[in-house]
Amino acid sequence: MSISKRLIWVAVLLFTPMLFASPVYKVTASKPFAESLHLLKKSLENERLYIIAKADISGTLARMKGKLGASYNKRHYGKVESIIFCNPFYANEVLNADPDMMALCPLKIMLMEKNGKTTALFIRPTAIAGNSHARKTLNTVEQKVKHALRAAGFR
């Protein structure tokens, strides 16, 4: 096999996983929900990302238990909550660069507790941005969110 063909195969093997990377960033903390939420709130604020709302998904599902019947919470999660956050300066940059990317604002992290551990799910804005003019700003925010999650003990 020629050197050029070998280089092509090496490139394919190295970069193929990147093409199929999940748009969902998933990390888990070995801490219960309340502690994980408290640490995450502080670390998001340290990144100048501010929680503007929370949605108690598990509470809503519990109120609908009768209607959901046997399909209710089959995976036995405890607390499930959506944390909605924003930074107005980054939102303004996105609005100015590519108004269509405002569909991502505000951002959210879904927290789900099971067996004393809390899992965080975050849709990576760069997985959606493509070649958007807002990609640089969205990447900056994505890195700040990942840093906040690590600082809060999520791995």
C-alpha cells in the first residue's frame, strides 16, 4: 500500500469518531441531586452563566402518574430537573452574528438523579451551529458550560 493511501486510512480512522460525536454532552457526579445542583449553580455563576428558571420534570411526571399508568418512570429516576440559564452578553453576540442560532437561547442542562448519582445532559451548541457566524461565540459558551460542569464535580 502506498504512503498516500496509508495516510488517508490513518486520517479516516482518526477523524471518523468526530463525525459521529453525540450532540449530547453527558457527565455524571457521584453526588445526590441537591448537592450537585448547588455546586452547579455556583460554578455556572463563576462562568457568568445565570440560572433564570428551573423546570421540575419529575414533579410534573409524578402528578401525571395516573394518566401515564404502567409506563410511569420505568427507569426509576429520582429527581429530574431542567436548569435553564443564560448570559445576556453572549445572547447579544449570537443575535448579532446569526439570529437563527437564538433558537438555542436560553441554554439548558437536564439533571437526573438515580442511585445517589446525578447525571447532567447538555446539548452542545456547536453540534447544531454548523458553519454559523455565531459558532465562535457558541463554542465559547459551550466550553464555559463544560468547565462549570467539571468544577461542580461532573465527570
